[in-house]
Amino acid sequence: MEIKLTQHSKGGGCGCKISPAVLSEILAAHNVGSNVPQLLVGNDSRDDAAVYQIDDTTAMISTTDFFMPIVDDPFAFGQIAAANAISDVYALGGKPIFELAVLGWPLATLPASVAAEVMNGARKTCAEAGIVIAGGHSIDSQDPIFGLVVNGLVAIENLKRNDTAKEGDVLILTKPLGVGIMATSQKRGLLSEPDLALLVKQLTTINKAGEALGKIKGVHAMTDVTGFGLLGHLTEMMQGSDLTAVISYDQIPIIKEVRTYIAQKAIPGATARNWASVEQGVFFGEGVNEVEAVQLLPDPQTNGGLLIAVAPDSVDEVQTLLKGMGITYTTPFGICEKAQGKRIIVNK
């Protein structure tokens, strides 16, 4: 019997995340950071993971990420969930060292053997990152859920936060947008086989370049674009850095095949929630296709690209590094400017 995992859950991938506005309400009275000196990154900055200083030169990174299936194939689901979780460590410039699995499984409707395939997929991705799943926790749940707790290390001098961009920094995104729309298309039976292969390839590609980018002094800030979409994560970066991002819509990397599915209205529910959370801080310039932009820029990404704020004189170094690691999306799409009335200005 063919198992279609996405038909066993109400959401998929990072589109399952609670919206930024609701999350802020939940965490309003729970900001941990400045009152713990060793905690270099807490939840006050909404960064990718927590970072705790363990000696004069080194800090530990710890994060957790889990979600419901974004693809039907259980092995691929395990790969994707692992890659997405590990990305949080890479986004801080760190090196993952080991992981713990988080598994919720509806044993009444899905065999344990399918969960085993999810674990096998995760192990493959972990092996690619040079780490192992050392333990974890599982429960019998209504929906299939899988993810990881990831622990890593970073030299404190190489730590990259999401709120330390500087005026004049150039913005680069290492993966194209659109996987939320394509994943929704798969769940609705619209996605072609070639486009499914394209989707899985992007979702399973780990963001290992983050560890190397951490060693470049000109990289001032970094995060990965996940469930809140490009606008959500860029807003966090600009708010934390007290800057405005002026971006060119035509330079933003977008999966070209995705427009086929936009025309079929395969838009994730999380897109509207993401847009509602940031729209007051976004301005569209003349000539921008706003209808398309509000479907793509808040599109929830799973294991999305690294969003990098880099000094102009370090752009060549960053591009050379990325291209050397097989990353083709290296064209700058924006610049960080002095704070204006809006956090993000989208020009054509």
C-alpha cells in the first residue's frame, strides 16, 4: 500500500509554524537573554538557536525544530526535517556535533515501519553533516511529527547573529523562494514529477556553507529563511539591527517553475498569516507586481536559504566561497540602509 504522508497531517514543513504575530504574543513575558551573562543569544532576538558561552573562546549552540510531513515519501521527509533542524546551527556560523530525535507518530493509522524510514532519511542527512543521532524521545500522536534537537559549537569570534547587520551591508539569499507553494501543490495533487524532484533536492540540501561563512569577518549578520518567509526573517533582521532593507524584487531568487502553481492558486495558508504579521512595515515601489509579491515573499520556506548581510568589500569573498560549495544563488538583492518609516522597501 502506498503511503502519502501529507494526507495524514493538517500542515506541512515550516508552514506549521505559529505566525510571527501570535508567537510574539505567546512570548511577550518570556524574554531570556541579558539577565544571563553566559547566554550570548536567547529568545529575545528571535534568532535561530540559543548560544551559551562555555569558555573564553567557545560557545555551545542548541536548537530544536520539528514539523509535520511536507512530502509524501517518508525517507525524504526524514532527510528534510533533519536538514532543516541542522540549518539553525549553520545559520549562526557554527558546527553541529550531535543530535537527538523528536518523533510523534499515529500508530493507529501509520505503521511503525514508515517511522523507521523517516529515521533512516534523517540518519542519511546527519551523516552528510558529519554527525549522529545520539538519542531522542517519541510519543504516540494524532499527526506524524518529526524533527531534531541539534547541538553545535562555534568560536565566539565567528558567531553570526540575526540582529547585527550594519548600514551599507549587501543582502544575499542562497536558495530561491517558492517551496511552500510547491509543497502545497504536491498535497493537492498538482505537482509534476520533475518539479517534485526539484522540490525534494532543494529541501534536502544542507546549508553547510554557514559554518564557513562564520569565519568571514565581513559577514555581519546571518539567519536562515524558514516558516516566516523572506519578509518575516528579513523584518526580524532589520528590526534587531534598526535598519531598513531596500530590496529589488527582480533580483530575489525565485524557483521559476513556481509561477505555474501560483496560477493554480496553490498558496499555503501560512502565507496570509505571515503577510498580516509584517505588512505594516513593508512598502512596494512603482512597477512591483504586488499581487505576486505577497504570495512569494511571505511564502513559508522549509530548510530555506541563508540570508546574509555582508559588507560591500567582502561580497566577492562570500560569492567565491558559495560558488566553490556549489551554490549558484549569490547575486545581491538588496542593501541595508539607515532606518526609515518602513523596515522593508521593495523596488522593481
